[in-house]
Amino acid sequence: CPVRIPLPKLMRHWREVQFEKGLTPPTARYGLRAWGFVATRPALYRAVTRAAAAVLGLLGRGTGRFRHLPLAGGWTQSRDLPAPSGTTFMAAWAKQAGRPSEPK
């Protein structure tokens, strides 16, 4: 920060206050809990990301972007979000590297 405001420290502090007072919205709590469950299981993570990339790729095929997304209204209210290609990064990397496919 050019004016030496300790932004990371301030953000951590206010997140801690928010957590201690129980002000974290339920969608954020349950979303992070679900993410933690999926992220700690590699096979499940690959399956979920593969399915999500395919579905989002199909849904965004017409325009190549999303103008409205559930649970991201604040973000998409003033921005368009590019649609994914329909494949995961790991699959694209394996293809470029000449490997048969990503691990199952």
C-alpha cells in the first residue's frame, strides 16, 4: 500500500471480529464447509471440477460469458464473467503435455 496502511492485517482483524460475533452469512459458512470437504478429497475434487467445467462450458457457449450467476449477484451486477472452455485446467495441461488424460 503506497500510504503504508497494513491492509492484510486490518482485513484479518475484521474477519476475526465478524467470525466472533457470528456475522458470517450462512451461505458463506456452508459454502466454505462444502469447499473444505471437496478440496480434501482429490478424486471427488477432480470429478466435481470436471462436471462443473463441462456444465458451465455448455451454459456459456452462446455468448462466451455469464451476465448473471446465482450467489454472485454483486460480482456480475457490474461485470461479465467469461465462460470456461468446458474442460478443466488439469485436462488441458495433460493434453498439452501429450499425456492420455487427467487422473481419475
